[in-house]
Amino acid sequence: MRINDSILILYASQTGTAEDLAKDTEEQLVELGYIVRCLDCYDTNPTFLREHKTCILIASTWADGDPPDDAETFYNDLENNKNLDLSHLRFAVFGLGDSAYEQFNECGKNFDRMLKERGGSRMLPRVDCDVDMDAPFDQWVKDLTKCLAIDIVDNC
Ligand SMILES: Cc1cc2nc3c(=O)[nH]c(=O)nc-3n(C[C@H](O)[C@H](O)[C@H](O)COP(=O)(O)O)c2cc1C
């Protein structure tokens, strides 16, 4: 299978915050000259990850640690498809949540775990972002662009 060099940004969002951040990330990466594809998890499936070298995933958490409704199928398919080989993939997960909830950022944590379990390499440690997201998001995009520029994988 041909591996696509474009950067795949996926978002899992209930009320649009993760979607906004994904589109902001897309804009910033496009400005830097990258070819980027930004998709709602609803519009794709985990097998599509086989076609990409880089995946950036921005996900919020809902109702007791669940994924947003529109991302549920993607999330469950990724959990259930134990044979999906993502050993070619480098990824970074930015989780959005609220630490007032017991299952803080559970969806982001699980996406990060599942991508790693399927063989992917982390470009950056997962961010578990709380309600004040501006500064952590700006820092994460800075860290991300640095990793992309020098093509590093920390494999943390
Ligand atoms: C009804 C409700 C349930 C939520 N449940 C959780 C949760 O279990 N864990 C968590 O970390 N955040 C939880 N949150 C916080 C959201 O994840 C947070 O507001 C996020 O920024 C929403 O992003 P979105 O608009 O992309 O969905 C919840 C928020 C609401 C309104």
C-alpha cells in the first residue's frame, strides 16, 4: 500500500471545540507548507490510517469518559481491530477535557493508548488539556511543528 506523505488531522468533537483546534492546527501547518487533510472521525475509519505516515488526533471526552457521539464508531473500531498494523505511523494526541470530571480526558488517553498498541510511534507525549486550553494548545502546536520539521519520533 502506498503511504501518503500528507499529514492527517483527525478530530473527535461533540460541541466543536476539538474541531476548531483541529482546523486551527491545519491552518498553521498549511501556512508552513505542509499538505494536510483534516477530517472528522465520523467521516473515516481506522483502516485509513494505514495510508498515512503522520496522524494528529484532537479529541474531547464526554459523559463518563466516552468519546463524542460522532467518533464512537471510529473509536470502537480502533479498539476492536487488534490486528490493525500501524507500525509505519507516527502520531500525536491532544486531549480536551475538564478535570472536574472523574474520567478526565479518558477518550484522549484511550486514543493515545490504542494508536501505540497498534504499533504507532508517538511524536510527542499526549497532552491532557483542561478547560484553559489556549496556552497548552499554542505550546503543543509549537512542539508539533518542531517535531515535523526535523522529522523526529520520540517513541515515548
Ligand atoms: C455533559 C458533559 C460531559 C463531559 N464529560 C467529560 C468527561 O467525562 N471527562 C472530561 O475530561 N471532560 C468532560 N467534559 C468536558 C469536555 O470534554 C470539554 O468541555 C471539551 O472541551 C469539549 O470539547 P468539544 O466541544 O470538542 O466536544 C464534559 C462536558 C460536558 C458538557
